[in-house]
Amino acid sequence: MENTKGKVVLVTGGNRGLGLSIVQSLAEAGYSVVAAARSLTPELTQLMSEDKKVTFETLDLKKIKELHLWSRNFTEKYGSPYALINNAAIAHDGVLGTMHESQIEEVIAVNVTATLILTKYISRSMLRNRLGRIVNISSIIASTGFNGLSVYAASKAALNGFTKSLSRELGKVNITVNAVAPGYMETSMSAGINDTQLDQIRRRSALKRLAKTAEVASTIKYLLSDDAAAITGTVLTVDAGNTA
């Protein structure tokens, strides 16, 4: 059985939705998981009370200039993490032509710029151990598109390109970099999609349903395992066959 005890995993946006499922799945597998987000939620608080391997750190990706110090404080407290899961993201839906510039800038700042900068500093500590896993949470929308989510789609497509190039940079020091592209799930991120649209998505999917957050979390758990040591620079789609 694989030894995960003592391996620290940092999960951004780990307080709700998919992020919370990732935290729970990895903690159950034996990892020491740090859920980083702007605030605690009742769900995460409950999980922390049930599993002492789960801890919380406040992280606001909108405060980009603070990420260097935040990363340094993190590694001083927890040591070099085994894995970084870049899950935190925001979305503003709306037609590009009528979207406010500040909304465009915010999506790109959080989903792309902050993610790249956090990865820059967290991966430095992985370099010393010549071991690590980085998983970026993308979306099938990066490749399929979706009406009213052009900026969000652009931010996720950027992560796909980042994943492939960074895997080339870090592969020589035994750090893998992959992305997972979930399909539509019943989370807060899909709250803007009405029931009729969700039913259409279910019917269009090969499995006639939406993907579950637990299924996406299991994919990430696999990418952190020894069995996935030769997988890097790829984007794994978990969408119940929506893009099949």
C-alpha cells in the first residue's frame, strides 16, 4: 500500500464544492491536506473536526502581491508540500461586449495570474526535494466554449497551456504537472445554469448524467499516486462523456 502519511497537499479553494471534495478524498487517502481559501465554511469546519489531517489557511488570490510572503510562511509552517492543487477560480457570466472591464480583469487575475504566481513560489520548495505533483483544475469549457463564459473559458485554456509548458520545465526534477478538466457538476459554479440547460447537458452526455465532484476528486488522487508517476503534461477530462 502506498505511503501517503506526512505528505502535505495544498488545495486552493478547498472550502466548498469541488475543492472540499478534493480535500476530503485526499485526507481519506492519508495525506495531510491544507485547505486554503478566503474563509471557513461550515462544511469545512465539520470536516476538520472529523479528520485532524485537514487544516485551514486563509488565502485570497486577489491579493497577488501578498502571495510571495504567503508561500514563504506556508513552507515555514508545513515544510515543502508534496502536491499543489490549483482549484480556486471565479467566473463572471455575461456577453463579453457588455461585461465590465473590472470583471474581465478579476477573472484573469485570480484564475491565471495568481495561480501562476502561487505555483512559482510553491514549486520552488518542491525543487529542493526533487519530487512533487501539481494539478491545475481546468474545465471542458476551455475546449468546447459556452455562451456567456468567454472570459472564464479563456482563463481555463490558459491553464491548459501553462500545464503543458510547466511540465517540460519541471519534469527533469521529478515534478509532474497535469490538469483535470471537469464537465458540468452540481456545484456553486454551475448555479447560473438553469434546470432546462442542465437536463440538456445530461441528455447529451454519454452516461446521461453529470459528473460527480467525488469522481473528479478521485482522478486527482490518482494523479498524486505512484501509479501516475509517468503521467505529466496532460489534461484529463472527467465529464460523464459530455465531450465524447
